[in-house]
Amino acid sequence: MFSSAKSTFYTFLAVSCGILFFGAVMVFSAAQVTGLTSGGSSFSISWKQILVTVLSLPFAWMIAQFPIGTVKFFARQGLVLGFIVMALLIPFGQTINGNRNWISVGPIEFQPSEFAKVFLVLWAAFIIENNFTNPKKIYAFLTGGFGLILINVLVGGDLGSAVVIGLILGTLVFLSGSDLKRMGLLAGFGFMGVAGLIAMQPYRIARFTAFLHPFADGIYKNAGWQPAHSLMAMASGGLFGAGMGASKQKWGNLAEAHTDFIFAVIGEELGLFGALATIAAISLLVFTIIKISLGAKDTFSRYLGLGIAFWIGIQSLINLLSATSLIPVVGVTLPFISYGGSSLLALVGALGFVAGIALRNPELSKEINVRWPRGAK
């Protein structure tokens, strides 16, 4: 699969399309009950995911055709664009599940933090390229810029997105050459910040203690409900599952079955085999993006691709650990598979940037006999 630039690119395309198709199928399965109760139809939720999936593919391919100059233009303005989308929460923000992290304008609803992640990764790649020989300067710029967006995210109460953004920051700072002392300082501030935010909210404290013993008396019917029923779903799946659509936990017991806990539905309906196949597919996608990124001829493209790879990997890992009760429930979706139009559009757009990195590689252009995107050289 990785013997040449051509095979790596085709692997990337095949895995990306496969995960997107699988995600649409699983959202339909996991959201049937919620759709029936809230919209009167088993398709009332999943059709939106299917529509966004279909529309996002030409959007991603359009991004892949951007010349490097256009990509760098957006990257140069990335921090400003990220701040603008987050600032829209002030006049248009809606509170959902206790967090003011959604924007609603007429029929349009989206989560700005998902698009902020894309802009931040673009901006970080631009900063790293322009200060490649000065890790101290990169550290100062990235911590300052990411910190500005993190404040906006935390004001809305979205700790899950804040954790993901913070870990992307730590990864990029490390990859750019920062020493262990600065990394330790960053990790220490991050740890203290998360601990403080948990201590400030009783429901977060309850979640933090519940994941250790979700079935314990006094915990199971409260903060332990979600992790307990997630474990029940996966435990009842066996090796090959109960069959597609046959989950029992999604019938009211497992809250957020089509979003944060869709992996539990996968485990129940497709069994251990399906769960491991899902993890393998996501891992393969991340590895393929890293492979494409390391083959890039310029520093900007290399770090842009690595930032996207670790964003997908970090968010996936957090979701999987939450679903299996190995960490407290954080409240982040499983990339490409969980329901969420804004998350899906941002992630598929990010894949478009990765495809552009691959297409700007002269080795690939020669192998597949296509024109480079305009201005790629």
C-alpha cells in the first residue's frame, strides 16, 4: 500500500471514502430511534449526515486543487479566521447540553470550534515554516495563538474541544523542535488548567470519578449511566455483533448513541471484529496522511499534513477511550463516523488539503500522469 507515492495516494482515497461511507451507515443505524422520537422518521437525522457527506466530497476535491499560494494565503490569515468564527458565538451562540458552543442562524446550525481547528492547523504550519530555525519563536507564537482560541472555546464551556486543541498544540510544538523543558512547562499548564476546569463544575467532577466504577451504587444512575451502558453495549456484541441495526442500548438507554457513543453501537452491532476494524481503518488513515506529509517537498505542507493527522488521531483516541470508560466522558465525536455536519465538513475539508499535498508531489504527478494544481511549483 505504501510502495510508491501513487499507491499511498490511492490508499488514502480508498480509506477516506470507506470511512465516510461506513460513518453514514452507522449514523443511520444509531440515530434511528432518536429520529423516530424527535422527527417521526428513522431518516429524520441521518439524511442530514448523508447530504453533508455527498456535498463535502466535491468541496474537498476543490480544496485539493488550490495552488500552494492560495493555501498559504488562508494559512497566513488562519488565526484571524479562527478568532472570527469563534467570535460569532457572541451574537448567534446557542446553548446546547449546557455548553454555548453552537451557532444557529435560521435553518443553519454549526459548531465553530470545528472550523477553528482547521484554521489553527493551517496557521501553525505557516508559523513553523517561517520560523523553522527558531523553536523558541515557534513556541511563543503557537502557545499565544492557540491560547487565544482556547479562551474562546472555554468561555462556551466546551472542554472536549479545548482538550483536543490543546493536544494538537502540544504535538505541533514538539514536532517543531521544542526542548523537553518547554514541553514540560506546556504540559504542566495544560494539566493544571484541565484540573481547575474540572474542579469548577460539579458535573465534571462526577464524570471524573464515575469512569472508574460506573456500575457502583450511587453512580450508575447518575454520572455512570453513559459509560455503563456503553460498556454494556460492547460487552453484548460478542465477536461478530448482534447485526446491523439490532442494537438494544440505543433504544433510550445509551444517550448520544449517534454522536459521542457511536463506537458503542458499532461494538454492539458489529462485535469485536467491527470495533477492531474501525480502529484499524482510522489508524490506517492517520498513518497514510503522515506518509503523504513526510513525502512533501516543502516545510509548510509537511507540517500541515502532520497537524491534520494528529488532529484526527488525537480526537479519535479520546472518543474511543471515553466510550470504553478508560478516561472520563469528555464529549468529543469520533471523526468521520459520529453524527455532526460541521465536524464532518471540517474534517473532509482537511482531507482535501492532504490530497492537495499529495498532488503537489512531482513523483505522484509523474506516476498518475496528471497536471499539477495550478501554481503548485
